[in-house]
Amino acid sequence: MRLAEASCTEGCCGALYVPIQRNGDYVLWDEWRNPDEDEVDLPAFCFEAQEHQREV
């Protein structure tokens, strides 16, 4: 899922992507990616699935 994009365009200054995976009662956001950078220094986030669903 793309969470953010530069105000110009992704091709110019990048964007922030994260796979969102559900595993039973939990949702995991991990393996952050920016096509414009080699590494994205963000930790994994784990949410309770019901809480995640309410917020989304």
C-alpha cells in the first residue's frame, strides 16, 4: 500500500510503501519501501486486527 508520495511525484522524490499482512488476530506493517531510496529505516508495526479495521 502506498502511504505517502512526494508533493511533486513518486518518480521525482519517492513515495512510502508498506505491505500490510493479516496473520490471525494481528495485522503487520513491515518491509517498508521507497523506490527512490535503497533503505527505509522504519520499524515493523503490529496491530490487533479488530483495532486496525476500526481505524481503517
